[in-house]
Amino acid sequence: MIVWKIFEKPRLKSPILVEGLPGIGNVGKVASEYFIEKLHAVKFAELYSDHYPYHVFVNEDDTVDLPRNEFYYHKAKRKGERDIIIITGDIQSMTPHGHYEIAKAMLDFSKDFGVKTIYTLGGFGVPALPKHPKVIGAVTFPELRAKYEKLGVKFESGERVGIIIGASGLLLGLGKLDDMEGLCLMGETLSRPMFTDAKAAKAVLIELSKLLKLKVDMKDLDDRSVEMDRAIAKAKEIEKSMMDKASGKDEFRYIG
């Protein structure tokens, strides 16, 4: 089941679709929400589905909201820019069938506005947190690799990248069936649940901004990255202390 709530039907000229939803390191979600904030993008639609978890979120004012995905738009303001539709949200589907149904609904909805190009954002899991995360690309057609390589996108197909799970992959796969140009930008991040990586999100946003010829202030993401580094350092310190105690290296030593 798909339920739409439409606030506005903006007039857009061949917009690019940008998707960033929760996933590995929450890279896509952080990047898309920061993008929306800095562009002052306007929300114009919401998507609800029974493929999302069967609960509601309780807000600070004690009201409730269903899990949803949100659609925002940004109209080009300078020469060389493109109109943009941005998808973000709380959640992804809990079932494979739901992933396909929702991705198709998103594509059909976006195509009504003239979307022919898709950029999806996500994380690429690695064993250790990189100091300088790389951004890796994947495209819908072979000829696009050369095009985006010239624009600075790095590719590692056949080396580390095997599959792209969820909306970031299915939007490209289903879009390919309709001959849509698609690119996924994946920022290296730690393969751990409940982990949010602002540094990887920044790396992805830098690449996205170049492709869209937009200037986006990254200062707030830098501040969040510093906070994240401090939290990780503290967690490592606690983890080491616990391991030392478990191994007997931190025994009480006193005279009395």
C-alpha cells in the first residue's frame, strides 16, 4: 500500500532526482537532510506505506507521526544549475517486496515532473573508520562511467563494490529499465549498526555539489564530524579500559 500526501505541484524544468535515506552510516540521510537545509528546499510531498514499521513517532509536543519519506524541491537560481527533487525520510521498507513497490512509486512520481537523471547517496561499509573517506561511484550504463570519471568520480567495480542494497540501488536498477541516467555516490564508512558518519556524508556532498554546480557551506558538517571524532575516541577509551580490566591489566595496586 502506498499513500501520498501532496502539498504542492511545483513547475520544474528537467529536474535531477537526489535520494538519501537511512542506511550504512546514515550517510545518505545525513547528506540529503543537510543538502535540504542549506538549499532551503521546499517540501511538496510525503509518501506513506504499510511496508514501513507499524508504529508512530511521538514528538516533543506529544503529537504522533507515521514513518514516511519526504520529497523536497529546489529551483535553479544561477546559470548552469538544475532544478532538483530531493528524497529523504525516516525509514526504508522492512521487506524486499516493499523496497520494489516504494522505489517504483518514487520513480513514477518523479517522472511526472520530467526526471530523467537520478543521483542516489549512501555509505560503503569498511572494517575501520577512514580518516579521509573515499567516495565510490556506480552507474546505470557503461558509457556513463567515462562521463563521470571526467567529472572526478572514482569507480571500483569488480574490486570492492558488489551490491547496493535498498532505495539507493533499486532506484537506479528500476530507472535503468526506463533508460534513465543514474549514479550512486557511496562514502566509505564504518560497518556498524546505529552509527552516523558526518565525515562520509560531507565527502559525498562535496562530490554531489560539484556535479550539480552548487556551492554548499560545509561548516556545520565539519562541526558534527569533530563531535563524532570525540565520541568515537571516548568510546575507544572506554572499550580499552573494559578490555584491560577483563584481562587483569588494570588491577588495584595499593599499599596498606
